[in-house]
Amino acid sequence: MDNPGLTTDETGLTRCTWRTAAPEYPHYHDHEWGVPVADDRALYEKICLEGFQAGMAWITILRKREHFRRAFEGFDYQRVARYTEEDIERLMADPGIVRNRAKIVSTINNARRACELVDETRSLASWLWSFEPGADERPETVDLAYWTANPTSAASLRLSKALKKRGWTFVGPTTMYAFMQAMGMVNDHLEGCLCRQQIEERRRQFERP
């Protein structure tokens, strides 16, 4: 019998059950989710896409991700920071993305805030990674019960507050916890998932910016 939140396939390999929820999830679960990221552009993209996901299923965003990348010029935050009302109207007319004006405006605003932060600190990545929670803040076991009870964390609350103070938007603590999971700041592959130890090893070898 499978453990809660885990599924064992016909080859005997066990992974997080959510991996099986859509055809796009296996590759994302196995090769991307939880892998540590230190690239400023990629981190800005992840923050923006998590913001677009607010109130929606992540699969919707994942299926549209390549179109998002084309629409926002690869999430080059220096370019997006220069977007005007004309760009907002262009994006609102684009059926390939989520056409939510507030989220589009937020993406442009956050690009400008990212430029400010990089000008100040020289690295978006180093600033974000400074919010990585210590071992004393992490659970002894990451299981389905922990997942269900903890859509946020003390660290995601700190990050959310710090970003909001700097003028970022759509960066609530739940969104920021999902961001931390996705970009490898925490490893939330469930105990028993074959990817958990792989991610732990990658995090161990990862050089924090």
C-alpha cells in the first residue's frame, strides 16, 4: 500500500503523488521542482509565475509557461521594467498567458523593484537566499501531514514582509512558500520520494550566492 502522498510505480520507484496529476508534472517534479537556483533572471521568473498562480492551479501556469516567457521577453527584468501602458494592453490581448491586469502590472512593478534591489545589493539571488531557513526551522520529517498543515512558514513570512516593504506585489507568505519550494530554498519532496535525497545532495553541493 502506498504511503499518504506517495505513489510507487510499476517499476517500484516511489515519488510524490502529485507528480501523477498531469502529463506535464513528471518532468517538472523529477528535474526542476526543488533544484537550487542562483540565477537572478530565473528567480525573478519564478516569483512572477508563482504570483500569476495565486488563486489558480499550478498546472495552468506550467502549461502556459513557454508562452509567458515569450510574452515577457524571457523574464528579462531589465526589459520588463521598461514596459509601458502599451505593453500592458498587448499582454491583456494575449490569450497565451493569464490575462489578469493586476498580475501583469505586478510583474512590471516587480521588475522595477528587482532592478532597484540588484543596484543596491548586486545580486537578487544573494538577497533572496539570505532568507533560507535554518535547520532548526525545518521539520524532522516532511510528510503529507506537514504539507497539509503548513502552506506557509516563518521564513516565507519573513521573505514576504521584506519584499512588500520594498514595494513588491503578489508576494504573500503562501506564494513565497511555493516559491521557496520551487527554487530549492527548502526541500519539500516527501520522505520516501526518490527525489528527496537527490535534492538534498544537490542542496549540499550548491554554492549559495
